[in-house]
Amino acid sequence: MTVDRDVTGPGLIAPTAIAVAPNGGRRGKEDHPALPISPQELARTAAACLEAGAAMIHAHVRDRDGGHLLDAHAYRETTKAIRDAVGERLIIQITSEAVGRYQPAEQMAVVRATRPEAVSLALRELVPDAAHETAFAEFLWWLKSERIAPQMILYAPEEASALAAMQQRGLVPFDDIPVLYVLGRYTPGQVSRPADLLPFFAHDRPRFAHWMVCAFGREETACVTAGALLGGHARVGFENNFTLADGTTAKDNAALVTANKGALTACGVRTAQADDLRAAWSIQR
């Protein structure tokens, strides 16, 4: 198994970016009182996580009842609040995830209306079958023309192979499209393990130059640290996990970022800043 990203010197792994996913689309205050929902709460969380070591925030917005929402106005409001709090020191990535509420055309439409800096795209949602490939390819070309950075969410190694096959067929106009390996599923009591990353690196699976790992449960830190040591980036936060490695509940998202930065530092891995990740992902501001 090889390290995909460039090294900074003999034996030194390139800096790892920590992304924070502070809320997701499924959890609420009843799950943790510090889970941010409103634009102002997300802005305060962004500022705290920036100081703790994050380079990117993966933001969900909610409707009046707290449910998952894809809405350009809500995204613009939240983006402004975060920018007012942290300036350009964090990449703001919106989600296009359906969470069971939206169809592919709606998911792509909100991205077009929002024009974010970056967006996450679940391959299984946007291309559920071959009939959706053409529309998705056209959408990717639009993202490239607008200089919006996509990150493909891959829930299984088979999806990585499907994405690589689309690249080979000319449907993906990015030579080095960033991906997110999700270790596990959104199920009650889910606990991911570092070994869950290994199937993505089987000899018959494709390699992506820019990849990130997210995981569920108290072994989140172990999972993303293992990924970092192999050349990947890390995504942590209340979307997937509330628990520190010692089994205690994190007081907020910044505590998870702090803990993961500490683990990376202990392993000799430096953390990246937003502009480092922008350069790697060819994001132009």
C-alpha cells in the first residue's frame, strides 16, 4: 500500500487537512445540545473549529422544523454568517445529500443556485443507475466551469470502481477528483474500525490522489489517523460521532477537532490550513 499524496521531506507525510462536519442532516439538539443548527450557531462552531485546527467545514442547513434542507437562500445565509466569522480561513463545503428527501435533479439544482466554494456529492444518490449518467456528467462539467470543487462521497469500494470507470469513459472532467471514503453507515450504534478502510485499497480498486476519511463512533480518531498515515485527509464531527477516544462525550465539535489534531501531531503528521487544501484541490477564490 502506498501513500498517494506528496511528502514534505524524507519520511514525512504531507500535511493532513481536518474537515469538520458539525451537524449533518439527521441529528438534533436532543442528541447533543451543542449541535449547531442556525447560521449563527454554525458560524460560532466554524470559528471554534478553525482555532482548534480545522481547514474546512462541511455544512448542512435545516428547515423550520429542524429537518434536512437543500435550499440556496439558506445556504447563502449560512455561508455569509461563517464568512463573517472566519473570513477565508476555512473552506465552506455545502452538501447535496438527499437524506431521503430529494431527487438528483433537485440536488444538482440547489448547487447551481448556490454556487458554493465546494460541494459534497454522493455518487449512489446522483447516479442511481445508468440513465442518470448524462445529467451528472453535464453537472460535473458545469462545476468545473464555475471552479466549484466537488468531493465524491463513496460508501463502498464498488462505488470507487464505478467512479473510476466513469472517469475512463470521459464522464468526469476532473483528473484528480477528491473523494470521501465513508467507513460504515448511518445506523444506530455504528462503530467504524480502522480496518474498514482496507477494502478501499484492495489491489483491484482504483487510487485517488485526494481522499478523505470519515467514520462513526468512538474509534473515529483511530480511523482518520490511520487514513492520514496513509496519505489521506480527515473529516470529524457531530454528523457522525459525539465520542472522544476515551469514551467520554465531546463537549462540542471543536473538542473533536482538537483531539484529532492531537492524535495526528503525536504521529508526526502536520495539519493543513484552508489554503493548502485549496491548492491541492485547485480551488480558486
